[in-house]
Amino acid sequence: MPESLASVSRRRSLAALVALTAALGAGPASAQVRIDIAGVGGTRIPVAIADFRDESISPQPIAAIIRADLERSGLFKTVDVPGAFSETTSPVFADLRARQADDFVAGSVNRLADGRLDIRFKLWDVIKGAEIVGQAQAVHPDDARLAAHRIADVVYEKLTGEKGVFATRMAYVTKAGRRFSLVIADADGESAKVALASPEPIISPAWAPNGRELAYVSFESGKATVRIQDVQAGTRRVLADFKGTNSAPAWSPDGSKLVLSLSRDGGTQLFVINRDGSGVRRIAQSSAIDTEACYSPDGSQIYFVSDRGGGPQVYRMPASGGTAERVTFGGGYNISPAISPDGRTMAYITRTGGAFRLSVMDLATGQSQQISEANDDESPAFSPNGKLIVYASRAGGKEVLMTTTLDGKIKTPLLVTLAEVREPTWGPFTSP
């Protein structure tokens, strides 16, 4: 007999919400995340990034952060350059070419009279022997890491023609002992801050398109309710507290409404609700469990998981409601859809034997590829430029966050020491 969607554990199906509480393990939390790149990519741009002159003034290793950002993207290979350089140093292009570098980054850090750090850099084209760009930032020392991410974004964009995502943020959930935390961190997992802590489960965080709010499911009132939190002010409000269970929020691309899974009418069905809690409307009519919905980037369609065919599969339908069509056909168990910002690719979790693995599908052709060899992947989400996927997995007996390129060749574990970590969601470009 095919396994019902109601038996899905540790994921956002409504029947699994109680099981999730028991499935989460224990361990003291730590906000420190270490980056370690694994995997082999194809052709990558060789870029030399020198240590910044006087970067010891900064509480953060500026050059090292830039190197790690670019490596993690899968598009760059960093080249070692001995010594420290600054943006005022004239590069010896012949030496850099001998090191097989196509591009070169150098900069400096100075302390201003008001205590801020003046962080400057330049990017050169080594092949042409010409400067590409130079910039300066004056930041509070606490923002030194963000400044480094911004530099990496500039380098990424100048050399690829596409926006970088290193200065964006992620949100995810951790559990340490009996305490759950909603955590916001840099895109590399560092600078983690707890936005909400609770003795009751927190699940299904979802960034608003404005980058200032998170919707999530909280059990603090004794049942599953959907709440929205302003991540800067810390203020919260209840969005959905209807009879039964309220779960799996996902924002529309314009931020005006959310799609939810509600059981207020019996069963578990999809509803749309305005961001102020008004205008609740059911959009799916079936006796099956429908959950884990998300909008297409243009807002015209909703992708979701349903067991209407006997086992959990991904379907899509018009955002206003209507006839649903099945999207996944390979295997009897496919869940957790996420759609790339360009609408061309779907990431999802498929079960192969007893293993849950990350897969990607070309939505135009329906062709799928498993890009993970792990056994317990969950909750994929795309970066805002669509070039990376973040997901939760298990490594060494602990749950970790991973980022991967869409071909699976460059994987980077974001390790949170001892604490269990799950359900990542990647913030938009507008994250403050």
C-alpha cells in the first residue's frame, strides 16, 4: 500500500506536526557556523584575493570571508597570493598571470575618528591589466562581515553579470534540549541571531518579499497557529488561529497574501489569506491532504503536495484555484517543492528506497536529477539569484544546513555545533 502523506515525518505536512516535536533531538545550541567546501565543480573563474592591508583592525577576516563566499558559489576558484596588498598597490600582472589568476582583489581597512571602519577594495582584470571597479564603505565594526559579503557580491556581479547573494540572509529553526529557536543568519550561516525562542515547536518559517517579516508556525498557544514577525522590531501578530490546525505559510510574490494549509473545514486543505488576516478563501477542493504550497515567481500558479493520487506527490494549479495537474511522476513519494526565481527549476525531496534526497526538475521538460547522495534531506529553498539551494540534511549523526549548486557539484555544509537545525528559508535581495 502506498504510504500516505499523513505519515510524512519531520516535514511540514499537517499530520506530521506532532510527530515533528518528538523527532527533534537534543544538544546545546551554538550560533557559530563553520564553512567547509566539499565536492568538485567544473570550470571556475580563478580569482586571487589578497589579505587586506591592516585588516587585523577589523573584528572579521575580510579577505577570508570574500574567498569563502566566492568558492561557495561554485563559480570561482581562489588563487593564493602571499602577503597583504591594498587598493592603492599597483598589481604586478605578470606575477598574477604566472599564478594563473584571471582577476585580482585587494583592499585595506582603516579606523575612522568616529570608530567606524573604512573598508576599501579594487578588482582588476589580470588578463587585460585593467581596473574593473573600486569601492569604499564606512561601517560600524559590528558590520564588518556584512561589508565583506557586499564586496563579494560586487566581485560576483562584475565577473558573472548576475547579482550575488552573499549579503542576503537565511532563517532556520534549531532545537537544543527542549528549546526551539527561530534563527536569522548571514547567507554563510554566520552572525546568527535568535529572533524567537520557545519551549514549544517553531516550524515552517517563510520570508516575506520585503525582507523584513517572517511568517512561521508556532505551538506556543497549545496548537499550531501561523504568526508574522517583524524581524527588526521583534513585534509579532497572529495571522491564522482557526479551528483545527493552521500550517505551512507561503507568501505571494507581491507580499499581499499567503497560502496556508488549514483543517478548519475538516481534512487539510489550501486556503489563501490576505496579509492582514482578512479574505480567507479555500482554493482547493478535494478530500485529500494538501499542504506545503508555494507560489510560482509570477504569482500565477501554486505548487503543493497532495496524496490525492494515493501517495505524496507535487501538483500545481492556478493561484486562484481550479484544476490541479500532477508534476512529479518518478517514484511514489515526492514532497517539499521550491521554485527557482526564474520559474524554470523545481527543487524537491524524493524518497529513494528508505533515503530522502534532494532532486531538481526542469519544469519545461519534466526531467529530474537527484543531486544528493545523503539519506535524510529536507526543506529545500533557492537563493534569490536562483544559483544555489539551501536545504537541511544529516551528517555525522547531526542535522546540518547545506548549500549546493544546482548540479550538485559544489556542496557546502553550514555546521551549527551540536544544535539540530532544520527548515531553512533564504531571504530576498531586499533583506536589510
